[in-house]
Amino acid sequence: MNARDFALERHGDQRWGPLIYPYVEHLDRVASFFPKDTIEWDVSYLHDTLEDTETTFEELVVLFGMPVARNVQLLTKYPGLDIFKYYQAIYCHPVARVVKLADLEVNISQFIVNLNTLPNNNGWGKETERKVRNYAHYIVYLTTGKWVVPKENLETKIPPVKLSVVEHHLMQPGWENFPPSSAGIT
């Protein structure tokens, strides 16, 4: 079983976006940034399994190996996890870092589409604005190693970690121009 099939089975009937799209839409879009059958592609499909399903770390190790499982674990937001430590750990691991950047971009793109097309923003108004602002901070950190903090939070600084990017992948161009059901990888 490949990572996509496993993720589809585990996420089952879960929904994405304003709860109108099958969860696979999100996973296909994140994976579209990477070549098929690479560690990044596998991690893209599995990145929410520990957080949103009954999947265990041990299952991922057995089925996909320690490198994939470890990156999925890094991308999992456990209850009570310090968000700064979460992003700092991701920043230190190139695979987790590029998958998280893809995940954030896909989420921001979906927020923007929903803000422009849904009646009354389907309740996403203020919450979406807050999430987009936070995601922008996370993207800046993951790409520069520097936290951008509002003036009132200047005491919250985390030292940057040095990391060089060895490999660069571009997403498949044009996926954002297609309706969700045609954006997937089959």
C-alpha cells in the first residue's frame, strides 16, 4: 500500500476546507509540490495521520520506514505543544520543512478561495484572518529562520537555526486553476 492509499483509508470520510471537500483534496494538493514516490511525497500524504486519525507512529515505521515516520511525527501538533518549538523542530529537518511549507501554502490558498466565494465566509471570517496572519509568520520563519513578532510580543524571540536547502522542488503549475476534484493525483 502506498502513502496515498493508506492516508485515504485512514482519513476516511473526513472533510477539508469549509468541510465541503473530501480530505484527499488537501493531501493531493500538498503532495502536488513533490515528485511521486519520494520521501516528501509520502510525508505529504501522511502528514496529518498521527494528528487526525487513529494511526500510530509504530504503524508508520513498519509500513513506511523510520525516516517517513519521523518526519510525520515532526509535523504532528500534539495537544499542549509549544508552537515555537514545533516550528523550530520542523525548520531543522529539510523534508518536514518543505512539506510544512507546502501545507501552509495550500491552506492559505484555500482560505482565500473561501473568503471570495462562500456566502458569509461560511463562518471563516475572523478565524481565517487570524490563521492567515499566523501562517504568514510561520512561512517567514521556515524560509528565513527569523520569527516575525508584533511589537507587543518582542520578548518572544527564538534564535534562528542555520540550515541550507540542498534540494528544491516546484509544485505542478496551475493546480490552483482547477476545481478541487480535478486537482488530485491519481
